[in-house]
Amino acid sequence: MPDAVATRTATAEHGFGFRREQFEQWVEDALAIARRLGASDAAAEVSEGVGLSVSVRKGELENVERNRDKSLGVTVYVGQRRGSASSSDFSSAALEQTVRAAYDIARFTADDPAAGLPDAQDLALGAAAQRDLDLFHPWDLDAGAAAELAMRCEAAAFSTDRRITNSEGAGVSAQQSHFYAGNTRGFRGGYASSRHSISVAPIATQGDDMQRDAWYSSMRDPADLAAPEAVGRYAAERALARLRARKIATREVPVLFESTLAAGLLGAYVQATSGGALYRKASFLTDSLGRQVMPEHIDVHEDPHERKGKGSAAFDDEGVITQPRDIVRGGVVQSYFLSSYSARKLGLRTTGHAGGSHNLKLVSSLTAPGDDLRAMLGRLHRGLFVTELMGQGVNFVTGDYSRGAAGYWVDGGEIVHPVHEVTIAGNLREMLMGIVAVGADTYTSGTKTIGSVLIGQMKIAGS
């Protein structure tokens, strides 16, 4: 079923207050008003989101929240001057006022040579904008059923071990939205999507030692969510494993990042090679296109068209068509992450990344199918296995990296004891080049999929 048809069906059956046809008309009206006022170009988007979030704690219902959000956004260009305005009022009068506000802003801003809609050759037009990526799976869930799932999740955590003595709560969330967008260069497109989750944060106690950990499952399709009992048990096991944590002495050792945290390293790379940071010269990877920034065994691939993918989209936030691409091949930068504006600032062409990256996967040609976490601990041999990071100590201009960490000391490839209250430090440029191995224990965090990552050497500041 094409996304456009699915959206029309969804608006009638799944709690949305507006139909796709209404969104289409409002977008056309907004563009017509902009043209009438004298705009040289314009873009408009209408969206609506609805959802249910329920939280419980220690077997008792804590919160039930229902959200319903809607928005109309308009961007108007007068030559190379740009103005934007938005409203949550969909009335004809509000639509007129919103477009006029955007137009008035554009008239009084300074010329910007990089401002403007994407070039027509880059836009997703016709069938390309209607690609079905299977992103909409509404969850027919009421507050009572959601609370029951959350309680099952938390109860499983408590039943794992008597040392699970407390909880910060468990939650279930069911969210769905739809939108439609268009511009005066011919782009028209929109679709419905969903995102659902189950989470829990248990607390383990032994004597005067208390440790917390958490786990969650998040998917577009509720049928793909992990069982609430499995989420609860795993969260409890993670909290229990952290009991009796110790400090370690300051040293330089190899560091293994758990796959859940390794996605953050990939995220740091994305930020450093995104257009805004690059044209402002606020990145440690400025002018890195075509240069070696990771070892030869590392590739990063992007697939925006993965079915049910959390970062899947047929077009970006500007309506630019997306396409699978090699981001890094053999450790060499093949592509930046550029919107139309940042591309023009850099003298390059948009890569379809207005709004961010899509379904990235970092892999190593050295990874074998059996390189699970145990095998990666063996590769680490002696060093720190990091499972939690704290703080925001990353300087993207210099690449300097310093963050609080917790995890486990490993010796002889075996976990010896948990570790807390340490700081790991290095430089992202050196850390990326220092990737020794990537595990087959892949985990998808948001739009990024990666296994555990072993870095050859980092500074550990401890006791």
C-alpha cells in the first residue's frame, strides 16, 4: 500500500484529527498566498502527532499522558532573503497571518547568497516522493493495557533477584504522526509514521551500595518490541552487575565501548562532518572529504530506504531525494551530511541530509560472525569495558574528548570487577583512527547501527 493511501486510511482509523486531503489543501493554500504576496519561492508543511505515555513505579500507576500536537510551518523567500513562521491554528485567517508573517520577515532580512529552496534536480518528485517504507504501525493500546505492560516489565525486574529493591519506574509509549509538505518548485510529499517503546530503570542494593541501570525496546511496529519481561530482566541484570564497583588507578589502556555507547562515537563523527559545523569551521574534521579518518578496515554505509528503519525517509526535511550511499569507505570520507544551505556555503551539492542522517551502519572487514561480546572482551584482553558515559565533555572544534565513565575492568579477557567514578579521555581524531576492532554484537540506537568498538589506547583518570 503506498504511503499516501496508507496515510488517508490512517487518518480515518487511528486517532488523527485531520485527513491527508486537508493537509494537502492547506499546503497549496499557503503556497498560493505566498505567491500572491510577492514571494519568489516558498515551502510549507503541516503535521499532526498523537500519542499515549504511561508510567508506573513499584507496581502503582504514576502518570497517564495523552498528547495531540499540530503545526503549520511556512518558509518564504524574497530573492535571497528568507523568513519563516509557524502556527498551531489551522483556520483560514491564521494561515493567511502565518504566511504574511513569514513574508514580512523575509522582506526585512539581509540577502544571503546561500538561501533558497533546493534545486529542482535534487527534489523527490512524483513517485520518488511516494516510496513506501513501511513506517506506520499504529498501536491500538489504551491506558489500562499500557499500564499492564509497564507493570509486567517492572515486576520482571523485581523478580530477577531480591537485591533489586527499588525502581525509578517503567514506562510504555505509543506515538504516531503524519505530515504533508510542498514547495513552489514542484515537491509534494508526506506520510504517516509511528514509534513505540517499553522501558524500565531498576535499582539494585547490597549493603550500603546502590546501583541503577536501565533498558528499553523501541520500534516502529509494536509487534517487533521485546517482551516486557525480557526488558525488565535484562535491566535488572545490568543493575546487579554494577554492585561493588571500584575505582581504578590512573593509566593508559585499551577501551572497549559497549555497542549501545559506540553509537555515540558514530554520532560524534556525523556531527563533525555535518554541513553546519563544516562551513563554520567548527569541526575537527574540516576539509576531510577524500581523506583517511578511520582505519582501512572501516566502512560506514547509509540506507535511507530500509523498511521500518528508524531513520528511513524517501526525502529529507527540504524534500530532497534520499539515496543509499557510502559515507566512509576503507576509512576514507566519501560524503558529508549536507542540507541545501550548508552545501551552498561549502560550494558543494546537497546530500539529502536536512534534518540529519538516515540509518547508518558502521562495519569492519575484520569482523567475523562469531565476534560476540565475549570474543570482543578477549580482544580487549586487559583494559576497560565501558557501559555508561556521563557528561558532555566533547569539543567538536578540537576533537578533545573527556567523559565520566562506568563499566568493568577486564583482565585475561574476563570481567574482574565493576568500575565507577573514572574519566576516559582522548581526542576523537585519534580515537577514530585507533579503532582496532568492531564486534558482531550489533545494536541499533536511533538511526545508527554498530557493534561494540575496541579502541587501542585511551587515558583513564581514576584514583
